[in-house]
Amino acid sequence: MNSEPANRRIVRAPRGTTLTARSWQTEAPLRMLMNNLDPEVAERPEDLVVYGGRGRAARNWEAFDRIVATLTDMSDAETLLVQSGKPVGVLATHPDAPRVLIANSNLVGKWATQEVFDALERQGLMMFGQMTAGSWTYIGSQGIIGGTFETFVEAGRQHYGGDLSGRWLLTGGLGGMGGAQPLAGVMAGCSVLAVEMRPAAIARRIESGYLDREAADLDEALRLIDEAKASGTAISVGLLGNAAEVYEEILARGDLPDLVTDQTAAHDPLQGYVPAGWTIDEWESRRERDPAGVIAAAKVSMARQVRAMLAFKARGVPVFDYGNNIRQMARDAGVEEAFDFPGFIAAYVRPQFCRGRTQFRWIALSGEAEDIRVSSEALKGVVSDPTFTRWIEMASERIRFQGLPSRSYWMGLADRVAAGLALNRMVAEGVVSAPIVVTRDHISSGSVASPNRESEGMLDGSDPVADWPMLNAMSACSSGATWVSLHHGGGTGIGFSQHAGFACVADGSDAAAAKIARVLGNDSSVAVFRHADAGYPEAVETARAEGLRRPYAEA
Ligand code: NAD
């Protein structure tokens, strides 16, 4: 589907203050769409693939060109409709309405299978939007590193008394999301061994500063980790190989890690996971001629990898699924006990979700690193969370920008609103040189139904209820987000998730301030309602403390 002649083009967002579109309301989604495909940001921009297996920014290059042309001449009283990466209509709306509404990869329940999706994609009728790929808010590994860091820190707190020094984590996959693991691990204090099949992915992480070293073989990898431990430091090491095979080998040697997870793109058994014993070339060519055979082989390998993970667990190592649905794939291939180790949300993140704490991501549309530097400094005086300052200092030192400069941090309701308003003021007062986009990941507290991940093991058993992401998207629309997206299948794959995202442009206007306060506040509120409704005491308490109205709980 991506054999168009234009497939060698290089896309980068415009920089500076000169508008390509008619206002910042349309310039912002335009630059963010282009930024998703920036070669520094996207994993395979030539195929419009941004990250997460085959998560795309637009259905094909023609659709991309038409989105760009439409955003360029649309007015602030119009709204573009995008259906699975294709611009299908422009509506007459009003200035407070979203400028773009996006629906990606949604299928009616009974048809929501990988096979139906693959057939529709082959016919050119659908596109996989992953989470932030098809909603034009992906910013590279820098967008996930904060969440990954928080997960590792919490794992360290639960299992190692809050001290990960001298410990090491074994993982797989150094793609768009997985590539954040080595740096997040080292920042959290532990060494990381990441097994990856593609030499280019390892090289890319070394080049971007996310990975310290590549080892020639497992012996060297383990030696580097031992040396780091002896010198009281942490190191991240990439190893070219197949995760299923390397996990088995480590287990057989008895060199036990201190934490085990995996971030291969296992949610997509056709395009996301290389079966053990296969070369990349063999995998790519067989995907075309024998998709069913590739899927079956991938699931058999995932079953091997999950058996190895279960064996680590049996030997006392904390093991968790990092949101790629590998447990489900292994269970499909006969590993009945695959879910004996937990998912990372249920194990480490749920308490934050209950408090409406979720990601806050801001992006400088100017392209100026200085805009992020000064805004980060200024936000230190705004965000009440005491660890924010430490995170910003570590991030400034260690996390390189990819594409448009940006930062992200997990914040509670009041901090998100305060930070969004502060950024809008900085635009109005000229502290930063151009408008800022305020957004978040789709992995968020009130915006995802994903029974093997975000909504796994809910207290009231409401894991598969998908009303919440719908309510979340509708609340973002009615609150005045600049663009809003509703997706299916991100993270855990087709049939396994429903989720929503939004972005707001802070252009310095009073109207933007009002919209930002509503959108961010209501986004966190939906999260608190979702968890309070499920019976989590922290969420009930947060609703009370924040003064959020819950009619069903009112006397
Ligand atoms: P990606 O497609 O960019 O990268 C996956 C990487 O895994 C590739 O580099 C690939 O070469 C490698 N790989 C595939 N099979 C392998 C094998 N058998 N052994 C070793 N390496 C192998 O995907 P991504 O964006 O990094 O996402 C990874 C997974 O994490 C996805 O399933 C995604 O849905 C999930 N995810 C996680 C989070 C999070 O919070 N961490 C967020 C969103 C998605």
C-alpha cells in the first residue's frame, strides 16, 4: 500500500513564527502532523509509520497531501474530519470547536479482529493509528520516557526498597516506545539489557543518547553490566538478537536479572514480532506471501518468551508485561498461565490514575530549544509536585530533543491546569517565541479501555467497558480542544483497546486560556470519575478534594 512514487520524501514541520496556515489553530495540527513524520521522530517515515509496529500518521501520501492542503486553507470556523488517516470532509462549525476530529482503526465489536482489520487495510479502507501516531501528537521516545521512568522507579520502590542501584532489568525491543527503556532505567538507577532484532534500532538509540553501548554477544553484555555494578554506576546495553532466544539463554545460564519485561511490538503478530530463528529479510518477505504462517510462528515464539518470563518469576524475579499484549498472544498459543505475571498499569501505575495524575506534554511550535528551556524553568515555580524540578533537571541534561522540542511530565489535575495556563501566558507575554501545543499520551487515566493494560483487573470488574474513552473524547470536544481523536487497537492491538486523545494550542489568547483550563481539568476529572465509579478509595477522595461533582455519590 505504500509503494507510491513519493515514498522517499522527507517531511519536517515548519519552524518559526511565519504561518503556513491561516491561524495557529490550524498551523498547530499541521506542524504536529509533519513533526510525527520527521525522520528524527518517526521509525519508518517513508512508509508513514511513526511507531508501535505499523502506527501511521496518514493513510497514504495522497491522504497526507490533502490533509496538509486542507489545513492550510481552512478557516477557524471549520472542522476537518479524518477517518483512519484520510481527510473525508470539512464541517461548518465555530471558533471554539475542534479544528480536527480524528477517528482511527475503529471497528464494530464483532468484526474487531486482526484478520478483518488486515483485510480492510489491504483494500485501502483503514489505517492503524496506534495511539499518538494517527492523532499527530507523537514526539519520539522523549514522549514516553517520563512514564517509563516512573514505572521503573515504582517497581524499585515495591521490590527493592526504592533503591535500584546495582540492579539490572532485562527487556526486549528498542523501537519508538521501547527505545526509552534504557535511558529511563539508567535515570532510575538500574542497568538495562535490551534485546533487539534490528541493528538500525540499536544504532538509532546509541546515536540519540538513549542507549550507552552495544554488546557483541551475551557474555560481553553481562560483563558490562557486572562492571557497572562493581563501579557503582548503571549502564544500558543493547544486544542484537531475538528476545525469545536470549531470554531462554539467560535463564539457562542462571544469570538472573532483577526485573524482567518486554517491549517488542507483540500486539501485532504480523508486523511487530520477529519469530525465533528467522532473519529480518525472511520475516519481511514471508509477511507478504504467508501472513497466517507468520502470525502463527510469531505467537509460538511469544509463547516461548512468556514461558521464560514465567520461569524468571518462579525464581523470584519480578516480571511485568509492558503493555504490548504479549501475555494474550502467548495464551492464544497455549500458555494457559500467561497472565500469572501482571501488567505494568495494574502493578505500578493505577494509584496515579486514581488521583487523575496523567501525562502533561508540551511542544514548542517555534522549533526553538530555548522555548522549552525557558518554559521548563518557569514551570518549576508553577507545578506543585516537588519532584518536577528534579525531573526537569535530569531531562534537560539527558534527554535530547527529537523533532520539535518538547517535554513531558506526569501531573495531577490542578498542576496540569496551572501548567497549561502558565504556558499560555508565556506565549501572550512573549516569554516564548511562538505558540505551544499542550497534549498528552493516550495512555492516560480516563481515556483508555484496555482490559490487558490500562483497565486490567479493575476493582469492580469493568475492565472491557469502553464508554469511558468515548466520554473522554466527547468531553475534550465540548471543552474546546484544538483537535481530538478516538482510536481502537493502540498499545494492545486490534480488538483489545479503545482510547482517546486531544491537543490544545496555547496561542496566548484569552479564548485559548479558557479552553485549556476546561480541557485539562475535564480530562483529569473523567479519569477521577472513572476510577471513583469503580470504587477506588483514592479516586473517591480525589473527587472530594478537587470538588468534582459525582451525582451518583451525592446524598
Ligand atoms: P516499534 O514497532 O517501534 O518497535 C518494536 C521493536 O521490537 C522493533 O525495533 C523490532 O525490531 C523489535 N522486535 C520485534 N520482534 C523482536 C524479537 N523477537 N526480539 C527482539 N526484538 C524484536 O514499537 P514501539 O513503539 O517500541 O512499541 C513497543 C510495544 O510497546 C508495542 O506493542 C506498543 O503497543 C507498546 N506500547 C508501550 C507503551 C508504553 O508505555 N511503554 C506505550 C505504547 C505502546
